[in-house]
Amino acid sequence: MRDFCYTPGQADRFHPRRKSYMVEIAETICIPESELHWTFVRAGGPGGQNVNKVASRAVLRWNVAGSPSLPDEVKARLVSSQRRRINQFGELILSSQRFRDQGRNVADCLEKLRTLIQRAAVPPKPRKPTRPTAGSREARLREKRWRSKRKEQRRPPADD
């Protein structure tokens, strides 16, 4: 059976109960369906009488720590940038209730996941150490002298 790779714009054809699919993050990163765990709960917000009957809010749980799909450096950047979304078991928890139907909320969760991982996949630019300019050093020393004189004027005169 051929794996299905979810890419943006396929929300209408995507369904979480399909036999086999993979979430394509980049050309080198694909997450298999077996690593993603979905739960659906009732969402708040608009929906009329339907809101009390249908579980349209999609909650995605993905074990980042135990995932072999991500390279270690990307995994480390993702964990450090998304600390508040990762629970004590190493699961990244994303949810979506933007839309009234479950399928579009699932696609929205996958799009959020895709965006987070794409940001983590870009290595940060190394900082180039710079030295202060001569003008800034001079200005700093001038400011220090001025502040020193100002504080000196606050003291009572010395009795000699």
C-alpha cells in the first residue's frame, strides 16, 4: 500500500482514519501516521445546537522525545522552543477548534505542527562577536564622568 503524504491544501481529501498517511514537513522530514494520536472533544464557540452534539475540536498528541522521524538537532530546537506545549512525558500537544467541522480542525492541527517543525528545522545564525566602536567607548566614559560629577555635587562640602 502506498503511503499518503499530507501537504497543505489537501484538507478536503484528508481524513484521520485513512489507512496509512504521512505528514510531510520538508523534503527530508516525514512523520508517519502511527506516531500521531488524535482525540476529539466538544469545542466552544459558535455552532448553534450542533455545538453540544459534535466533537469537532481536534487534539493532536505527538511524542517528540521518542520520535525517530526527526533529526536530533531539530528535535532539540523544537523542544526548547515549545516547552509550554510539551508535557512531562515528552508529548507535544496541539489543538484546533477554529472550524465547525472535525476534518478542517485536523488539517489545521497538522498545519500548526508543520509550521512548528519547519521553524525548528532552520538552524539559528551564529552570533558574530563585535567590539564596541571608539565613539561608543568615548560616549560611555563621558557619561560616567558626568554621572560621577553629579553625584559628587550631592555630597555635603568637606570640612577641612
